[in-house]
Amino acid sequence: MSKKKEKKEVPVQETPDQVLEEQAETAEAVREAESQADTPGPEPEEPAVEEEPVVEPMVPKEQFLRLAAEYDNYRKRTAKEKEGLWADAKADTVQAFLPVYDNLERALKQETADEAYKKGVEMIMNQLKEIFAKLGITEIDAQGKPFDPNLHNAVMHIEDENLEENVVAQVFQAGFMLGEKVIRFAMVQVAN
């Protein structure tokens, strides 16, 4: 008994280049067949091809100037962002020390018989104010000034005939600014 081995054909996978080549050959054969046709018929209209606008290549000098301008803008923008981050970091740091400032201010207002203790608290308060000044932090001057909602936080209202209308009568908590930015609004009492 002899056994015959059956060979199975394995399909050969075509590469993309071979597929494109076959498609091109098929398209060429169709074109030839159409041109050799005996009966002239209406010619099929070819779809309109949109032409892409021609972009003129830039002169190297123009390219250089554009690149230099873009770099200059980038440099200015990053410098501004860096300065803004530095100002925000200073404001956050000072904001963390404001409760210490408030407690020292309250300690100075208390009467004490110990002059050395009072002198020590005054020295600490002056040192903290000097540090604020070096950082560019200024206290908002509010006492006796017209009320400004951009700088002051009114928590009380008082009727006082000695003061004009919308004038700060008393400051409960000092406010602070860094340049034009308010770090903490001054808590005030407004007259009339």
C-alpha cells in the first residue's frame, strides 16, 4: 500500500509594495483597454484635483529673524513666570508668619511690670518688621483713611459724628501687601 502525501498549498502573503505594483498594473491595463475600445462613448469626467497653494521657501535670514523673535518671546515669558512664582512663594511664606505678627502685636498691647520682657517683645517685633520690609511687604495704612474694599475688610459699622462717612474708625487686624498684591486684607471698623 502506498500512501500519497497530499501537499497543501500555503497562501503566500504579499508585501505592500507587491500589492501597490499589482494595482498599478491593473489600472494601466484598464486605461489601455479604454483607449483601444472601438465604440467612442462619452468620456468619463475626471474629478477635479484641488491644487495646493505653493508655499515659497523662506529666505534663511527671515527664518533666523523669526527664530530669534520666538526665542526672545519665550525668554520674556519664562522670566515673567519665574518672577510671578517668586512673588507667590514670598506671599505664601509671609502669610504663614502673620499669626506670629498678630500675637506679638497683642503682647505689646498688654500691660506688664517687667520692662525687660516688654523690651524683648518689642525687639522681636521690630526684627519681624525689618524682615517684611526686606521682602517688600508693606502694612496697609488704614486708620483714619477712606474705606477701600480692595484693601479693607469691614467687619463692623459704627455711628460717629466726629468722623466722616466711610472712614476707617478702628483697625482690628493689620493688612499687608506685596507690591500691588494684597496678601491679607485689613480687618476694620467703618464709621457712618
